[in-house]
Amino acid sequence: MITEEDVERISWLARIEIDSSKSKEYAEQLNSILDYFQQLEELDTSDIEPTYHVDDLVNVLRSDDIKPSFTQEEALENCENKKDGYFKVPGIM
Amino acid sequence: MSYSNTDGIMIGLEIHVQLNRLKTKMFCGCSTQYHSSPPNTHVCPVCLGLPGALPVINQKAVESAMKVGLALNCEIVEQTQFHRKNYYYPDLPKGYQVSQFDYPIVSNGKVAIEGEDGELVIRIRRAHMEEDPGKLIHMGSIDKSKGTLIDYNRSGMALLEIVTEPDIRSPKEARRFLDKLRNILEYLDVFDSDLEGAMRVDANISLQGGDRTEIKNISSHKGAERALLYEIMRQKNLLRRGEIVTMETRHFDEARGVTTSMRSKEEEHDYRYFPEPDLVPLRVKDRTEKLLQELPELPDAKKERLISQYSISDMHAKALVSNLKIANFYEEVASEVNPKVAATWIADVLKGELNYRDLTIDACKVEDIVQLVTMIMENKITDRSAVEVIRTLLDSGGNCMEIVEKKGLVKVEDNVVEQAVDDVLGENKNAINDYLNGKEQSLNFLVGQVMKKTRGRADPMIVRDIIANRIK
Ligand SMILES: [Zn+2]
């Protein structure tokens, strides 16, 4: 069961601001989604190998060889806020 | 000697090791040699988290992680994969860190250290691979921050997070474990501890009757010992007053030597781990045999070999192997001169003089120490002069022979010593009488006078014997 408090906590974790008047509505919606998934629990999967990946591939590896990196100009090209070659964001503590 | 651990101290460590001897990062071909480069010059679409970029696992990073696991006596997992660990902080360009979750690459290992009361085995719970975040630089002071600057050169560096069981019982044991681990990692050549941020430690600690706290991001081994000492004192005081130690994350303030609360358990992140869909699973256990063959001689094995091959003491062998470069240096010297004398001078004297100056063995040449040990063996210089030669070599450079000649350190001939003793005894009748009347210090005075006349080039022990014989 997702409570209104859970909704507020999840929104904080996801850094999404929500209108607190809506948290009851969101809790109901999330619970109905979870109820829907609950139906999957009824299936017996004890003999089924877990799927780790949709492809059957394993061990896709590369050798430890250097490839060219961006220049600083390229790295910062799409960035609005920058300073002295750094990305700049609001103060974080 | 037995250690009773009356406070019921239990310490577990999480050590983040940067696999900085790799040429490239964990999931992209950007070079790892960013330490003296301008910001954001070792980045690409993958490590900047640009949309559509596809990470590919560095094979050597996987093999390095497996080698560390084997050196720590771990089991290699049959199949593993990467997960996304989600949290929002600007040092992570993607909003998640690629890490491992339920199937770490290696687990269930153990390492023996010298504990408070003899050998102590520390169990290794697991070690998993992950990527390093970027580096944040805060502008202005903490309370009046004008913004934060980000350099993503470090972003995507291969990390190995090694987690121990809470088997450590004192801050000193924690430090010894960290020293031992660093030693092993350097032998494996997967890691250079001299680079900034190469090893970061989190420590979990609890006392009997209290909850566990976690101290985050300690940057040195000495820092870990100090942080734990402080935290034990803090928890002990709380428990003594009947207060509760709550489960929380704390920060170690290196400058003030204290830990401060960062967040309580309730504020703890929920990382919402889920499998990384951009990376396919790894099945690499079949490489174990090949990697075992590639493992170098590790510190414990090297110590045993040095003891049996060169007949040196356990203490000297331990001091030598605690630094691979010094151990190699010693073996080069020992191949040319008496290995026991070489061990004494390198382990007891040279190592201390290097530490005192914050220098590595690179500051010293094998041939100089070979010459020095040869002169000591041939009785051409005194021990005191030999120490002076080492100090001069490290402080002003030059070579051994040059220093000995320039400083006139060649030991004086025996007849010169005899002459000096004659002179001193002739000039100091009072001191002789004092000595004969039981004043021991007078002998020291007379020896000092002879040393002065020979400008320190006589062997004080021999001078002492000569004088004592002459005036008894
Ligand atoms: Zn990159």
C-alpha cells in the first residue's frame, strides 16, 4: 500500500515537486498500478530461468585502448552555465 | 597478550579503490590520465551521460577486479551484471551510477592482518565494480555558496568497492587492514595510491548496546584511525550517560578531527536499483585459471621468501615488503652485497630517512647503497658517517663516494686514533681521576674529546674501549 507520505517521499527522492493537494490522488493511482502488477504474482515462475537481458549476449567487452575525448569546448558546447572550463550549477551542499 | 575488546567494538569497512592503472575508464575510451589536465578534457558522450551514448565494459577493468578478488581469497561469481543506482546529485551526469547489486563480481574472501593480539582474519563480504562520479568544486564559503562547478574528468573512472565483515575490533586494526589492502593492490599493479582520491573509505562502527553509525568518505588511513577513535569516544560517552546511539550517517571533519551528523536513517536514500539495460551480463569465471597464473608474488609470500632466501629477520622482511619498490630495491642491493647488512641499512635507516622526508625510494640509487654497504663492511666508514651519507644523498643528491670524500668521512687509521687518545689523556688528568673515582660520565667526556680531535671519523665504541683499557 502506497500512502500519501510515500508519494511525498518518492517525489523528494525523484526531485519532482508535486502539489500536496494531489498526493491522495497519486497514491490511489499508484496503488491501482501496483494492484495490476499483483496479478503477475499468481504465475508460478519457480522453474523459469530469470531473464537478465532481452538479448542472449554475454561478455560484450572492449580492450583497454584510449579513444579521443571531447575538447573542453565540445564538452561545454550545449551548456548554458559554465565558468573557467567547468559546468556551473546552483550551489549544492 | 590478549585483547578483550570490553566495549564490544565492531568495525566494518567499505573501501573505494580507483583502478587508476588502467589506460581508460570503465565504460568508455577516455584516458585516465586526467590528474594534471584542465577540467572537462577527458570526457565523451558516455561519461557525460549524453542521450544515446552506449557504454562498453573495459575488459581489463573486469580482469583487474577479478585479480583483486583472487588476491583477497574471494570466490568469482558465475554470472554477474550491472545495475543502475539512482540518485540525484550533479556529480552524476546521468542521474544514476552504474554499479553492481545482487551479484558482485567477487565475494566471500579473507585477509589476515596483525591484530591487537596476534593474527586476525578479516572476512571480505564482497567487492563490486562501479563508476566514479565527477568532481564538484564549491564556490565561496559553505553558507554563502555562489554556485558549484563540475569537472567530469573523473566521471566513469573504474572503481572497485571492497566491503569487509565487521571483524575489526579497534581503530589500529582498521588502519593495519587498510595498509595491508593498499600493499596488496600495489603489488597487483591495479592502483597507484599516490594519486588524489585513489582510495576512499567508509567505516561502519558499533559498540555493545548501541546502534551502528557510518562515517563517510575518509580520505586517508590515518584519517580512518582518527575518525574511528573519535567515534568510539562519542558513542561510549552516549552509552555511559544512558543515551541512545542512533543509526545515522556521519561525516569526518579531517581538520577538526571530529565526526558530525550528515543524515539519519529516515533520510536515507532509496537507490531504486534496477538492471542496466545498456550492458549485457558477464560470465567470466572461466578466466580464473589464466588470471591466477598472472598473479604476482604477494606481500606475505614475498616476506617468507626474503626470510628464507636472505636469512634476514622477520621484522626486516616485513618492513621491506610493506612497499613493493623498496622490496625490489633491496633485492637489487642484496644481489651485490651482504644481504643481512643491506637489510639493516635499508629497513632500519634508509626507509626511516625517506619517510621523514616524504620521499619514495626513487630518490635513491641502488649503486649508492651498494657502495655504502661495501664501505661499512670493509670498515672504511663508521655507522654514524654512513647515516650522514644517506642524509646527504637524500637532501643534496650527489653520489656516495663523492660525499664520503668531500666530507672527509673516511674512517681514520688506527694509529691516528691512538695518537688522539694519547693527546686527550695527557690533557685531561682531572677527568681521568673523576672516572677512576667512579664518575662514569667522565668516560663519555673523554670519548667526546677524541671524537672532536678526529672530527667524528673514529668509531666511538672502539674509542671507548681503548680509553677504558688504558686508564683502568
Ligand atoms: Zn568518456
